[in-house]
Amino acid sequence: MSYVLVIDDNRSTAEALVQMLKFMDFNARSVLSPSAAMVVLTENVPKVVCLDINMPGVDGFEVLAYLRREPRLANVPVFIITSDDQPETEIRALQGGASAVIIKPVMPDILEDAFRKAGLF
């Protein structure tokens, strides 16, 4: 089954994103850590990953690098969802293979636009 995976250590942010995605008619699930994401990613390849950058331990850049190295996951669009609005963060994410960078708080129309630009509608 096709789904969107949300990886964010903040439970309320993850739940809000899942609700927005469900409103957009996507099957969505969230995990609260990169290690939990690795378990989920071994089970099933998502249609899209929404990924936070600033997480304790393994950060989102490391997860992004893993996704781009792993042949099964290398072509999955990754939307970085972050409160870090520094231009260098966006540049690093896009150079690392992210499809889009969305600054928190996430507005539904911005999220929908990112999905549309990635050809997911």
C-alpha cells in the first residue's frame, strides 16, 4: 500500500502533518525517530518522506543521505520539514537530494503545492 512517511521527533508536529496529508487523500503514518523510521522503511517503500532536520542523535541530513544511498529508496521524494529557515540549510538539503524544503509551521497550501510540484497529484 502506498503511503507517506512522516519522520519528526515532535509528536504534535508529526500528528498535524499526518492529519494534513490525510485531508489531501494520502495514507500517512508517522514515526518519532530515525531509528523507528529505519524499521518502517525495511517493511515498505513510501511514496514520499516528510523529514524533520533537527532531531536528537541522527539528524535529518543523515537520514536523507541514507535514503539517497539505499537503492530501494533513492528515488522516493523527500520533503524537508524544518523550523530552520537559514538559506544554507535549504541549500544543503536540496544538494543532498531533497525535493523541497518547507518551513514550520507548515501551512496546508504550501504542503499541497510541494506535492503538486513533485507530480504527486
